[in-house]
Amino acid sequence: MNSSLTVMRKTSENILELPLEDRAEIALKDAVRKLKLDHARRGLPLYIWRDGKVVEVSAEHLRAEFGLKGL
């Protein structure tokens, strides 16, 4: 969760100097982090593919991951 944000902050000044693959990975991780945070704030579960099955990640789990309480 925080690693992509840290990478974004460290590379924001020279992001265009990174290879395209690295920039794409940073963008994807940031988009996933934003989606998870949005679902946590709105109280919505998130459905992901894990071990060949669709599983639900509860809003409570997402809130705990981001340290959000009482939303």
C-alpha cells in the first residue's frame, strides 16, 4: 500500500527518466491504492481474483488496511 506512494514521492521529480515499464507499474499501483481507499471510505467491498476464485475483501478490512475508523 504505502510502497507505491513512497515510490511516487521519490520519483516524482524524475519520473520521466524512468523506463516506461516502471512508470506503468507505479501508475497501476497508485490506481489500485486509490480504488481501495475509495471503497474503504464509501463502505463498499472489493472483489478480487485470488487462487482461482473471486473473493470479497470487506470494507472493514480495507478500512483497517488504511487505518480508517468510524466511517
